[in-house]
Amino acid sequence: MTRYDIAIIGQGPAGLSALLNAKVRNKTVVVFGEDSKALTQTSSIKNYPGFEDISGEDLNQKFKNGLKNFDYQINYKKVSQVYAMGDYFAIEDETHEIIEASSCIIATGRVINKDIKNEGKFFAKGLSYCATCDASLYKDKNVVLIGYNEESIEEANFTSEIVGKLSFVNMYKKNINLNDRIDLIEGKKPVEFKGENKVESLVFDDGSEISADGFFIIKDSSKPDRLVPSVKTDGPHIQVNKNMETNIRGLFAAGDVTGLPYQIGKAVGEGQTAALNAVKYIFNLKNNKK
Ligand SMILES: Cc1cc2nc3c(=O)[nH]c(=O)nc-3n(C[C@H](O)[C@H](O)[C@H](O)COP(=O)(O)OP(=O)(O)OC[C@H]3O[C@@H](n4cnc5c(N)ncnc54)[C@H](O)[C@@H]3O)c2cc1C
């Protein structure tokens, strides 16, 4: 069986940056996954250096164009499990096929459970999971933010400085510290989004309803340790050091899966760091150094 130098799980900004840097270093690489939805469904990116305003689809294409002259294996299947075997990794995809690699980079982004009815239907149609990314779309407009964690408080305070009116649905804890401009909604649970082509309102479990121009949900992603059972996590994120190394030798992680901020620039930088350290790890492995 072919053993690749590096297996990269994820074809988002982190995975593609890792792929480019591993190929520049002449490593054999297999990359898993489909085009990143987080990236391609973003209509306008204004904070990626070098591009004043670019769509996610175009940026994804530009990332891929940069890889045209390199040879690498793409596997569009989902990975179901990564097994650490000592000096290599066995990567099992959804069809139970196994591929081996000396090192592995997890760049799977974040998986968000969809708990409110029609959440999936209205994603990117007036409903977003990232206020830092999309609050500017709602300048002077009416916005509802549903907050489930500490991050949601920061995001609400920041968003209230941009939008016309912000209502915060508190699903986190009592006595939160919000600024005075924010309307607080407590004691009821959001159950359904309604709308035609885009989301228009949110229905609560007591039957009441709130309308807005835009909605944000700020909550944690699902835990990533189902993919690699013994990897150390910190809540919904894989724990890494500044070399993007996890607690497992030869296993690296990069991008949204390692934590905040969930941003393309960070994902690209971490993908590069992970790849360069994977290259160093493989060199040491082949030369029998620790
Ligand atoms: C609506 C929206 C707007 C945004 N706007 C901006 C913006 O303006 N500026 C900005 O900097 N950031 C923005 N972001 C955030 C940005 O898109 C993310 O930070 C970035 O895409 C993270 O890159 P990533 O490579 O870590 O993960 P992702 O882009 O999420 O990619 C994850 C990859 O992993 C693959 N994958 C997952 N699980 C598996 C598996 N089990 N097996 C195989 N493959 C798997 C997926 O197919 C995908 O290829 C926005 C996000 C959203 C949702």
C-alpha cells in the first residue's frame, strides 16, 4: 500500500494552505474532503490581504489555481476515523477504505449542530454564525443575535456598535454583561425560523415571534474528538501548541478546528505552520531522530 508523507483532512483555507506548503517542500500528499462550504457560501470577503473585496467562490478558485502545477491525490470522501499507529496514521474513509500517511493534518473546520427548525434552510440567507464576518451587512438595520456561550457576549457588544438595533436572546447564563444599547430577551427558547426566500422572523416556545433584517447564532461547534478518539480537545476545539502539534506525535491541526478567531487569514497561517512542522517531523522520522 502507498504510504503518503502527509494526509490532510479538509479542503478549506487551512487544508489548501497546508497542501500548497507541503507540495512546495516536495512531499507526497493526499487531501480529503469537499470544497469548503464556509468559504464558498461567503459572498463578500473584505479582510483577506491582497483582495479588497472577493467572493468566497473566487478566493477558493484562486487557492486552487495556485496548486495547478503540483501533483497530489484528492479524495472527496469523508474521513470517518483517524488511527494513530505509532510511526504512521491509518485514515479510514466513509466507504471503509484505508489510506496510510506518515503524518496527518486535521483541517476540518467546525461542525455546528442545527437545533432550531429551518436553521439549515436559511444559512447564508439572512442567518449567519459569525458576527465578526457579517455584522457590517446590517449597518443601521434590525438584528437578533442568539447567544449560547461567552463568545456570544463579545460578539453582541461588537455587533451593537454597527447595527441599528440589536436584540440578544440569552441562552447562555444569568447576569451577563451587555452594553445598554442591547435589548435582552430571556426566559424563552427559540424554536423556528420563518421566511420566504430569506429568514424574516424567529418564533419562541411561548408562541411569540420577533422580526429582524438579520439573525446570528453564536454557539460552540461539535467536538472533533470523534474523528481522532485520543486527541486532546478544549471544548469544541483540538488543542495545539504554536507549531500546530497536537498531543499525538505526527498529528497536527489547523484552522477553525483549533479555535477562535474563525477567520480565513488565521486558517491559512495555521495550515502553513502545520505543513512546515509536518515536513520537519517526517524528516526526523526518516532519520530516526525524536
Ligand atoms: C457566512 C460566513 C461568512 C464568513 N466571512 C468571512 C470573512 O469575511 N472573512 C474571514 O476571514 N472569514 C470569514 N468566514 C470564516 C471562514 O470561512 C472560516 O474561518 C474558514 O473557512 C475556516 O477554514 P478551515 O479550513 O479551518 O475550515 P473550513 O473552511 O470549514 O473547511 C473545512 C474542510 O474540512 C472538510 N471536512 C470536514 N470534516 C471532514 C471529514 N470528516 N472528512 C473529510 N473532510 C472533512 C470540509 O469538506 C472542508 O473542506 C466566514 C464564514 C461564514 C460561514
